[in-house]
Amino acid sequence: MNLLRRLAGFGAPGWARSCFLGLAFAASAVAAQSSPASAGKIFLWEVKSATNSAYVFGSIHAARADFYPLPRVVEDAYRQADELAVEVDITNQAEVSKTMPLLIYAPPDSLERHVSPEVWKSLQSALASTVQERQELLGHLKAGALASALVLAALASHGYDPQAGIDRHFLASAHADGKKVIELESAQFQAGILGGLSDEEGDAMLKETLKEAHSGELARITDQVVAAWRAGDTKEVARLLRESNHDAASKRIFARLFDERNPGMADRIAALATGSSHAFVVIGAGHLAGEKSVLQLLMDKGLQVRQLP
């Protein structure tokens, strides 16, 4: 279940690219009105109100050992904060485990009834080496949950580990340091997105995931997204995400993963930036890229947004 929950964050091709980054991250008035991204910086911003400020860092939800140590300015921003805000506290296994009913079909229903014969056949081929008992279990996962698991399995073979993700790194630090952890969303909410896809959307998601995991395209594009993240290049991240929107189904999935979630996150972050405590916020890097990003929404609210070097 840990593996399923974070695909709201992103870096793989197609819909999966959106998931790996999306499905959790003052200058003068001129700077506040300009693009929040600048090449040569990092995926860290200061969001400043008239009375307070917060730091927002873009997360990669499955990372490699060579991501660490993070840049000193990032760790310093965390240390200066009184509290950590994340999309979901993925270390709270009690809450995460409650999401399973949203992600599976109750017998006698199964995934086979909700996807095309073509996708089901491809799925059986992809899982041929899996033991029968596990095949049956996977066959009861809803398409969004299974596609997420397949993405993370493919990325794991390329060295990306959800246990090494940026969110988990800071959650471990916050729990050890006794800092308050704030959830911008909830495990139930995010599971509802993955489990609430239409049959058409789920079929398209699985089809593309199987194709690009098999071809190696998923790993290649993931590396491109990570390179853009390391460079603090939101424009490149946005470009890579836009490439995933090639049909109606992928556009709807993108909207669910980002456009429909960003306003709620922006509202919560704005409240933190105008409150009395100092927060360090970690959200999927994809939420910080593009015209409808959390950063743009924060600027629209009149907050000053400055990317840090």
C-alpha cells in the first residue's frame, strides 16, 4: 500500500510522468508577478506574506541514494521551520491501511471486468512471472492502484525507491525532531483519486503504463524529470508534463492529479504563510510547475514568491 499511495507526485512518461512528480512543494512586486522559475536554482521557494513566510520544496516521491545529502539551503530551510507540511503523512500506516477498500474490487468483481481485452491480455503477459496467488491479488486492484504499483516496480529496477523519497526523508526528520506534521490532504482523499477513475481512464492508464515500462521509456523520461528538478527548472518540468496530455483520457487524469488539487493546496499553504508558525512545505514537484501551479495560485493571492538559489 505504501507503494500505491504517492503517485500524486511524478516523473514518468504519459500519465505516470504526472504521478511520479503529482498522486507531495519576497521579493519585489515585479518578482512576484514574474515567472517563479529560473534555471540554475533549486526546487525551493520562499512564500512571503505581510506578516510571515513559509518555504515550499518540490518533492520527488521515489528517489535514489545519490539525491542525498540535499543542498544545504534546503536542509537549513527545514531546520528554521517550526512545522512540516506534506500532502499526506505516509508514515501513518494506520490511516494508509484504511484506504484499501477504495483501491480494490470486492469479489466477485475484478479488474478484468473494467478493462479492455487488449489491456487484460497485456497485463497477464506482464505478470506471467508472478506467482499465481499474487496474480489473483493484483487482479482485484483497481486500474489506478495497479498502474501505480507497476510504475514504482519499474522505477525500482532503475534505482528509484519510494522509501528514499523526499517526503519520507523529511517526515522521518520531523518525527525525530518533534516537529508538528501537517497534512495538506489525506490518504483517503488521494486514494479516492486513484480508485475513482472511470473504466476508460483506468484502461488508458494501464495501457500506457505497460507499454512504456516495457520499452524503457518510463525510466528515460524519469531521468529527464529528475534532471530538471535538480536544476530547479519548472519550465522544463511543465513541458515534460504537457507531453503526457496527448488524448482526452490523459488530460482528464492530469486535471485530477494537478489542476483540481492545486487550489486546495494553495489555500492551505497561504494560511500557513500568514499564520504565526513558520512552516516547511513539501509537495510533489509537479504541483509547482505550469500556469495553474500552486506557486502561480499563491501569487494570484498576492503573496510574494521567490525561488531560492
